[in-house]
Amino acid sequence: MTDWTGVRDRVLALTAVPGSDKVFGARAHGFALDATLTAAEVADLEAWLDVDLPEDYRSFLLHVGAGGAGPAYGILPVRRAGSAGWQWVGELIEEVEPGMFAEPFPGGADPAATVGILAERPLEEEFDDLADLAAAFEEWEERLGEVQYDPRRTAGALCLCDEGCGMVVWLVVTGPERGRMWRDDRINGTDLQPMRHTDGSPLDFAGWYLSWLEDAEAAYDQGR
């Protein structure tokens, strides 16, 4: 069980410290936090997702906040969206089907699904006309994107954090990787990768968030 005692106060205390440029993303979230969710709201969220949230994220929603200040540009706040269910405000993923959260997270890339397309990358020496090369490359990129950004690639995971420049962070909620954080750098040609502590062990939500808070406090000389 993660002990979040005092964490909300520690985060909010940073709002009064001058020099917000010392921590990346602080200008965006300003160390503000959404209100916490009630136990009934969390239960409703889990029913809508059809999954039990990892304990550390679930207790974060109950005792720290529904989103706001956090690593990079902050934790995307989760809020009730009326009859539409729940949504993570600012979510970069355009379409999320509730049933997909209950599907096991598939993990890294499926080599069989991409190797053929990668081998078909148009080469300049194959074209006499640069306009034809550009058209072929655009068509090839579209096909590659359909495979790389297939929504099933991130089934069983929640998009929780915008790291900027198209990079995001996911929390896995279903399958063998449940409870672990994954970085999504597909925009730069790197696949989804598990996040790890400096000792190489898997990084969970609590470890990810509390490490950020300790670093932020150190940057402002706000020792615990």
C-alpha cells in the first residue's frame, strides 16, 4: 500500500516558491492539483473502465488529486463526462473505447506487423522524379502509421502524462505489465518502452510520481 500522507500538501507548497522555470513543465501545471475523488467516484470510474485500477494510482486519486501537478506537463486529470462516462482531460489519444481497457496490454512492438512495411520504405534511387518519391513516401508513412498507432497497441493502458513533442506516458492497468509505467516515443521512431528505476527494476506509478516530487523539492531547496 502506498502511503500518500502529506504528499498533496508537499506539492501545493511548491506553488508559493518563486522560480517556476527550475522544474520542466511547472509553468504548465503551476503545482496545482485537482480535487481528490470520492470512493464512490473511483468505484464508478473502475466500473466504467471494467478494470480495477492499480492500487497506487487508485489511492492517489483518493488522497492526492484527480490530476494536475506531476512529471513533465503534469498528470492528466480524470473527470466525469456526464452520460459519456469518464475522460482524461487533455488526452492525446483521440478515440478510446471503454472495453479496450480490460484487454491485456500487448507490450512492445510486434515485429511481424512492421518488418514487412519497413522493408518497403521508398528509396530515392528507385525514382527518377522527386515528386513521385514524395508521393510514394507519404503513402508508405501512412501505412506504417496505421500499424504503429493501431489503438490495440495500447489496449489495457491509461494515457496519463504529456511529456511534450508528441511523447506520452502510459500506466498499464491490465495484463502482465499491470501497474507499470511505459513511455511512448513513437513520434520519434522509437517504440513503446517500459520505464525503469535507476537500478533497472520496473517503475510503478508511485515510484514515478514520488521521484518527480523529490526532484522538484530539491530544485527549490524544499527538503521534506
